[in-house]
Amino acid sequence: MQAREIVKSFGSREALRSVSFEAGAGELMAIIGPNGAGKTTLLSILAGISKPDSGDVHLPGGAVGWVPQQAALYRRLTVEENLLLFARLERHEDPRASTEEMLELTGLSERRGEIVARLSGGNQQRINIAIGLLSRPVVLLLDEPSVGLDPRQRARLWEFVSGLAGRGTTVIFSTHDIQEAERYGGRLLVLADGEALFDGSPEELREAVRREAPEAADRDFETAFVAYLHHRGH
Amino acid sequence: MRWLLLKDLQILRRSPLQAALLVLYPILIALLVGLAISRDSDKPRVAFLNQVPEGSRVVVGGAKLPSVGVDERICSRVECVRVKNRKEAEEEVRSGDVLAALIIPADLVNRLNSLSTLNPRTPRVEVMVNQEDPVKAQLVNDRIESLLAQANLVVARRIAGEGGRYLDLLVNGGQFQVLGSSFQILGLQTTASILTSLRPALPAGPLRTSLDQVIEFADVSQENLDVAGPLIERLTQPIEVDKKVVSGSSPPLEVFAISVAATLTLTFVVLLLVAGSLALEREENAFPRLSRGLISPTGLLGEKVLLGVGVGFLVTLTMLGGLQLFVPLQWDRVGLWLLAILFGAAALGAAGAALGAAAREVRAVSLLAFMVSLPIAFLSLIPSGAVGSGLFDAIEAITALFPFKPTLEAMTSALDSAGDGIGGPLLHLAILAAAYGLLARLALRRFAAV
């Protein structure tokens, strides 16, 4: 996936300022930055929901899966009904088989008949991701997927997502949890006020933080990162 | 589209309270409206106590008039609730079971008879009303005044009729009954004939001149009294109403009641369902996911309108079937009903889609739908002449922008074989459906914002 000089404004506010990056097959890329940095806007443009004012996105052949921050599913339907509905809307040849596959993948086979509204936030997020995976995407976009999950649920989520990347799916996720990005992201894109400040590995980001904010280099990574943003004028 | 339709029906089925409310509430309202309008026809319930002794008659010129059938006449115009005494009548009014009580006192006939004596006493009837609200008070006053005007007219006509009979006897002669005895009245006409036949036998002179004067008086009296009879008749009702319908045809009250009930049902079901189910797509954050090539915005709107039309169609037809219990319907016009329901539901569905696309939450959109539809329904039922012409023009313009009134007109035309054509309202609804569809499509752009 390749994004070139993406610009997006909402009225007089510039949400994205000429943002560019590339992500290869099997790569797990984290988009990090403070609230209002433009993470969700960038993901929605990559997902094709919003259109950029200028710049373009090149997608590899195949589908792009998208998992919005808030679970996009019908809470009054069961787990199985949700998956079956979206499999049918995706025009799968055998929607029931695809549903079974996703139930297996997410480990929710036992709870297939339960109304989604009665499930925990973690399980709702698993269904949310499973729906995003129904199209068997080559690129999966996740918007703050771990928000609201407890540590155990987070661990299961990242185990699942890492497995997808391991099978060749390009995974791009946004988060404002720096430690999570450092732990799971193979590559980090730092956004602040719509501007791409950094694009590289977690180690390269640590190096950049040490270089630009040496006074905070010995402190924890999150504190050092905030100092780095401050040095960069954000 | 069909899978989304199936999903919406599943969600509806899974919310039994909501589904029951959606269906039962409008049906209940519709039935209540239907009952209220058809019940409050030209026969209000009135407690009735006639204390006049059996066999009492109004006497004119010493002769008893035949019975005018007061009970039958009054009870043909109102639904009479017979009561035994004054206290019972008062209780019926106080409890609200009847609109008013009408008590005809025992001395009414005596008082009527006293009108032709030197000591006349005004005949009176007693009316009890429960003026708990101004609208009801006005209604009661109008009904009672109308009823008394009718009663006065009946009595006046009967007296005038008797007067006319006496005049006829005076002019043309005949048998006259007084206190069981029969007399032969000569009459002016016969008198003049007898005198005319006697005239040649008298020699010319003062006696003959006097006879000529008597004959002339008899002729002139006869001619003028011939005119007096019809004149007395006319005095009882000097002015008659010559009614011409210059615009609109008033449907029978029960047809109008059914149309109102059906249109209210259709409005609430379709508007709430379409607006609510569209807002639900946003509330569940599903729209951005759907809009990624799974369904087009126009397809989504079409699915919601189809859902509203389908459910509204079934509910309205069921309600019409239920109303058949109260009022007979013309089932040979069922094709036109279906057309009216379909066009009405489509326009209301498009309006619901526009509302649903404008709001973010199901609760907000439900409130919005009520806030829009209730005043519009109320305004649509205001007849011309009830308010000033300028205000009525404004009401006409406002109600023309919403599908309630054209749906009501289409339903009325479909149900009433003597009514106006259905083409105009259907065209109006088609235009509104297109306009609201366009508005909904534009509003849906806001939906996509993440």
C-alpha cells in the first residue's frame, strides 16, 4: 500500500498535511500520535470512506479490510447473524462457510447464537475485526482496535492480529498507546497536527527521541516521546 | 438490499415491545379516532325525560291538535337515553355519559294552550349541560338550539296547518266538529253563489245595491283569504336554504373517519420505522462499513422505504379490516385503497428517510418524527372557513409540503365512490416522494463522516 502526499482539510482546519508512506506485505504498521493528530482521518481515506483533497492512495490487488474504532455491527443480532449478513453483502459464494471460518478464527463458535449486545467489549471487537476480515483482505486497517479492552483481551487481540500479519496480510493500525505501538508495530508512523513527523522502526524512533530530546532519553518511552513531540513544536 | 431488509425485520422481531408498540399503538389510535368521529355523528347522546301527561294535546280554536310525536321527533335527531326522573338526568350529565339532558315539563302543553288566552305563559323546556370544557359547551349549545328550533318549527307548522284548515272552511265551506257535534259551514264561495242566484229576483233599487255590495265583499274576501292560507304556512319558515356545492364533495362522515384513522396509522408506522431504521445504521456505526461498496446510498434509502411501505401496507390493511367491524367498506374499490396506501407509504417513507438521515440517534429521530407529524396532521384536519383566509392559505401551503394531507385525500377518494378523483393526490404524493428522496440522498452524505 502506498499513500502519496495526502492532504485533507475540514473547513479551515488542516487534518492531514501532505502525508506519504508505504507499507509492504505482512508488515504491521502503527500510526501513532496524540488525539486530533489525523490518525482516524488517514485510515478512513485509506479505507476509501473519505476522499482526500489532494494526493492519492495506491492499493495492491485485492480487498482492503477496515475495522472502525467503534464496533460497526448490529447489537440486536447474534454473532452468527452479523457475520452471515456481512458475508452475504460481500457476495461470498458460500456465506455460511465464510461465517464458520470467521467463527473459528475468532474463537467465537461457542457463542455464535448470542446477541452481540450481551457480549463483552472485547468479544464485540473480535466480531468487529472478523467482519473486517470477511473480504479476505490483503490490507487490514484497524482504528484504535484495543480501546476499552482489558490486558488479557488486548493480548489475545494482538496475538490474533500478529498471526494475520504473519500470514502475509498488511496490517495498519492506529493507536495513541505508545507502548502498544512499540511492542506490536514493526513500523511506526508518527502523526502530529496532521503532519507526518517520523516513519521508521521502533528502534529508529527511540534513536530519534534520544537525539532530539536528550534530556528525556533516560525516562520511559512515553515520556521521552512526549518530549520529542514538544521539541518538534507539537 | 434483500439481506438488509431481512436484517431489519430480524431486528424488529427481536424487539417485541418496540414491534408491538409500532403496530398496536397506531392501530389503537386509529380505532379510537374512528370510533370517536363515527360516534360523534349527528346523534349525540342526550338524557330525555318527557313529563307531559299521556294524551295531552295543544288546543287551537277549541279543537285539539293531533299528537306531534315529540318523543319520536327528538329521538330521531339525538340518541335518547330515557331517564325516570330529574335526579337521574342530572347524574347522567354529571358523569359525562350524556352530552346533555332535555326535560319536557308536565305543564308544557298547558302553557302552549295559554298562548291563545288573555293570560299567556311562556312554554319552557329544561336543558342540563356539563360545560366541563369550552368546545363541549359550544357543541351542546349548538345541538340544543338546533333541536329547539326544530321543535318550535314543528309546533308552528301544526298550528299554521290548523289555521289554514279553518280558513279553507271559511272560504269553501264544509263540516266543522266542535265538542263532538258536527256543523255545516256554508263558506264564502257558496254564500256568494246563493246571493248571486237571488240577485235577479230583486228589483233594481237600494236593496239590490246592498246585495251587490255583499256579493262583492264575499268575492273579494274569498280571493284574499285564498292567498292568506299559503301565507300563514310560509310564516312558519319564511326563509329556506338553497344549498349549492361549489367546490369539494363532502364524504360521508364514517368514510372521513376511516380515512383519518388509516392515514394516521400509515404516517406513524412508516415515518417512525423508516426514520428509526435509517438512524440505527448510524447509531450502530454500520453505515461507513456498508458504504464501502456493500450497498449504494440510494440502495440503502430504497431498502428503508421498502421496509416502511411493506410494514405500513400490512398494518393499514389490517386496520381497515378491523374497521370493517364498525363501518361497512366498499371492497370493490380495494384496488384504489391499495394505490392510495402504496403512494402514501412511499411518500411518507421518503420523508422518514430524510428525517432519519438528518438525525444521529434513533431516540432523537423518533422524537423528531412525532414533533413533525403531529402538528402537520392537526393542521391538515382544519377545514376552510374555520380560520381566516390568510392563515388558511398558509396552512394549505405548509400541509402541502408533507405527505399527510395528500395521503388523507387519496384515502378519502379511494374509500368514497362519490368523492373527487384520486389522480391529483397520487401525483402530489409522487412529487413529494421524489423530493424527499432527493433530500434524504443529500442528507445521507453527512452519514459518511467518520
